[in-house]
Amino acid sequence: MSSSQMQPCDLIVFGTGQFAGRIVFDLAATTKTPIEVVIAGRNAERLDWLTTAANARAFMFGCPARFTSAALDVTDAAAIAALLQKKRPRLAVQTASSQPSAVISDSGNAWSRLVAEGGLSVTAVSQAVLSIKVGEAIKAAGIDCALINCCFPDVVNAMLAARGIKVLCGTGNVAILSNAFSGAMAERNQRLQVLAHYQQLGAWRQAAGQRSGQAPRVWIDGREIQDVFAEFAHLKLTREPAIEISGASGVTLMQAFVAGLEWRGHAPGPNGLPGGYPVRLVQGELQLDLPEGIGAEEAIAWNAAFESKSGLIVRQDGHATYTGATKSRLAAHGFDYSDGFHVSQIEDVSGELDRLRKRLEMTG
């Protein structure tokens, strides 16, 4: 069904990749209250399939979800704003990125090696550009629509906030670990609270005896676990992007948000903060839901320390600075912005980064 035939919706999912597919398919199979979802992107064949398959799943599982599609270019801010004005969703979920997530497991060219050596923050600017387009289109449309950014939210959400874009949170990362830990526990009714940064996922892709570095902070029923690696030694993530968990991790939050319900769980980048936290949705706003004895300032500083050591830190005034291995590896390849930039320059920085990526992808 074309966008011209559609009625107002509750939620728009931008993007047609695997991450978007996981979200819409799980919405289709688990939604308990009526929800109208628009899937928006430029790949017409993929749009048709996602819409067909999602509606089929909703029927199979007896769920009151309805899916339609809107063909548009996610680089076209005016087209996004026009769709938002017409559909007036309560929530926009942005999954489209110019940097495929497969770079996490690839190793066949100089670009993937640069990302492996310098960290995923090498890709942060590329991950931010389309999310900025959607965020600024929401502002231009003048509607009351929250934004969930699924593209590298631990770092990108701080850039969005510095650009004056209100972002609810992201999906995945801390929620990959929190849900994996909870699912592995013998007593699943225990309350789990996790502080975790995306940089900590790598350890859980290794065998138990090979894990190193700083572990996430984990509390079970208010008691902090002293040796998290030992507590969950039997748990291991796939080396590929964990879309089966990460793409699904925001679905219950999305359902609660559009239904006006409260929700508890974990999310990266809530309200533009660095890293990931336990959170609570109350009256459409996300609050940190920290264990007793740890304050917001301590939790934020703990998460921020990872990018301060190596990565990309974003100050509230909009200045972004590469640090550690991220900075040194970008500088070694002659990247013009390795000393940092202001978030107002992100489009220029992204163009330079894309040129570097294309050059390195041609190098074995």
C-alpha cells in the first residue's frame, strides 16, 4: 500500500535492512494492543516484502498490528518531514545507516582492519548522518514524535543531543547483555540491572577463558555481582552482530511507548547520554533506573570513561574529540578531522570519512 493511501500511524520505522526487519517482525508477532506501523525506505522490493511478511506474521500470531510502507530516500530531509507531517506518528525508529553492521565481523580489507584496530567509534559519524536527518525532520515537521536511534546510540545519541535533537534512546548494546544475562539465569523473576558500554560486548564474543578488560556492572535483586565474567561464564555471543537480541531489545519499549504504558528495561544512549543504563519509561519520558547506592553522576562518568580512553567523546557544547587508538589509527590514514570537529560539521566530516572508507575498502 502506498503512503498516499495510508491513514495516520503510531510508529514509523526508517530503514529496510536486517535490523528493521527484526523490529517489525517482532512487533508483528508480539503486539497485544492495536498498532499501525509504517516502514519507510528506498528499496521498493524490500519494502514490499517486509510489509507482506509482517502482516502475515501478525495474522499468524493473532496480533492487532497493521503494516504499510512508504517509499522515500532517507537522505531527503524534506521527504521525511512531509511523511511525518502526514502520518503524525508518536514514535520514529531510525535504523538506516550508510555503515553496514557487518563491519564488526569482516576482516577482508583495510577499512575493516581500521575499525577493528581503532574501534567502532571510527564509524560514529557515518552512523550519525541519517539519524540527524530524521531528527531534524521531526523538528521541521513540528509534531510531537519521539525518536529512537538504533545506529550506534552509545556515541551517536550524544551527537544528536548536541545538535539540538531530542532522542529517547537507542536499542541493543547494554540491552544485548542484560537480556542475555536474564535469559541465562535459572530464576528469571529476579531483577537484573546492568551498566554496560558497547565496548564491553567484544569480551562476550570470546570463549570464557579468553575474556579480559573491564566487565559490566551487574546487580541482581540489588546485590552487585563481584565477578561478572565468572557469574556468566557459560554465556557467549555470536561474533556477528547480535541482531536476534539487539533488534528485538527495543520492541517492548516501543509497544509501551505508543500505548502510553510504563516500562522497565535497559537502553543505550537514553536522552543523549553515553553508554548504556537500566531505565524506566514514565509518562513518555525515560529515567535512569539505577540500583540503590549509585547516583546518576557516577553512572554517567563510568560509561563516559570508555570513550575518553579510546573512542569519540562529545561535549555538551558540540565539540567532538577522537581519543586513544581511534585517533591514532585515523591520523595514520591521513583523516583530516582526526583532531576532532564540531557537531555542526558532521556532514563534512562524514563526506571525508566516506572517501577514506571507499579508498580502504579497495585495499586488501
